[in-house]
Amino acid sequence: MLTFHTCDVFTDRAFAGNPLAIVLDADDLTPGQMQTLAREFNLSETIFVQRPVNPAHTARVRIFFPTAEIPFAGHPTIGCAIHLATAAAGPGDFETRVLLEEEAGLVPVRVWRQGAETRAEFVAPVIPHAVTDAPDLAAALDPARLAASLGLPVGEIGFASHHPGLWQGGPRFLYAPVASLAALARARPIQPIWSEQMQAGGVDSIYLYTPGPDCDYRARMFSPTAGIPEDPATGSASAILAAQLLASGALAEGETRFALRQGVEMGRPSDIGLTVVLRGGVIGPVRVAGSAVPVASGRIRVPGKLEHAT
């Protein structure tokens, strides 16, 4: 049997934010067994904690959608780092550093507790950049096609200097700025053109955003072909948003901080902090911050092995 914990990430209260399953002592699991467990939890992502390759690091981790492994993801990084740091620190305020070996690279995370809230901030392992190998980039970014794939009029795609974009930083996302909160609320994947858009862009996820009344941007993220009809909070897409914002003229030289909200339409509001450093017009470090709260713990069988519950 394996020990697991669940937490809600990008929130300071349980039953909001994005749920995450953390499976400990996963060194002996095969990728197939990890995938089976991720399907069993059926959350947007499950993270498996293993001994680090480099003993100077905190842990090696593997991250899975219900349908596939991914090289990097934000809310598993935040949730796992907070879990490992708080388990080591015990009660009281603290600040520490966690180094996670992810498939996309080494991810440094700063974790701190002040009062009742525990927060973490990671540095994205890959600087976001343009996707250049999309099967049909022009079709993927076409506002009319994109609007049809989301059930919106074409006039509701884009605002100010923000236009559709396709960016990557480990994973890749198609970015769709929309004109209003009302448009954001109405958007939904429409087949078969949704799948056509995904094939054109060589992606499986669309990130929508618009200016928010209580934040800089409100967002939604759809990825049904990856087993995620909608994600309450997407840390990797939030980090890669930096490239979209630069292309839209929304970044100034130096350090800029953004408050992002996601998951409101799902009833799971999530608060994500994005910090982007711009030097000479080039994106430097990108940091994503958020809180996490524990929800449940338990034991789960190892797939493919006969074990008795204890």
C-alpha cells in the first residue's frame, strides 16, 4: 500500500482551488502503474514523489494527467512543495527552499508559512516561447475558427492589443483573449471544430483570459482531450501567459506582478500570483505563487500487485 495526500492548491480554504493527489514513496512504480493511479484519482493532475537523482535536491517527481504524463505543471509543483516543506518544518512560521527534479528540468520553489497561510512560489523551468512547429499555425490562431470552437461570436475574440497566440514552456497552450467576463462565462468547447483547432495547433488545451474586476485577469482553461473538461487553476499556463502578455504589449521593463483568478465559473475560485521579469525586451525569470491547504490522507493499493489492506 502507498500513502497519499490530497490538497487544494491556489486557495487558502478547503474545497476551492485545484485538487491535487500526492503519492509518496513512488520509487518502485512503473509509468504504467502511475498512470493507473492517476486515472483512479481522476483529478486534473497527480504527482508521484521519488528519491532525487541528486541527493542535494529535495525529490524527483513525476506528474500525470488522467490520460498521460506531462513534463511540468504548476499546481502539482506548488502543492507538493508545500506538503514536503510543512512535513519537514513542523508547526510555526518558517521559510525554506525546495528543489524538485521534474521531467522539464529542476524547479526551485520557495515555501513559507506566516500565520495560518502557507504559500509557495516556483521559478518556471523553461522560459516561455513561441510554438513554431504547429501543423497549421494560421488556422489555429484564426479568430473566426477559434470563436466557433468556443461557441462565441468572432467579435468576442480579442480585446485591446490582445490577440490569439500559441506558446510553450514545457507544455503548450493556445491562448484566447476574450472581450468580456460574459464571453468568458459563455465559452465552452464545441465539437467537431474544437478537435480541428487542437490538431491545427498541435495542442490539447485552450487558455482563455479577460480583464477582471477583482484581479488583473480572469481565466478559464479547457483540455477535454487530456481528460480535463475544465481546470480550476493552471499554474503552467499562468507561467507561459508571460509570453502572451509580452506579445500583447502588456509587460514593462523590469518586474511586473499580476493577480490571476481562475475556476470561478466552476465554483472553485483560485488565486494565482504571476511575476515576470523583462530585461531588454526579453523575458527573464517567470515566477508563479499560490497557497495550498490539506484535505485528505489515506492508503491506496499498488496496481498490478496483490496486497492486503492494513
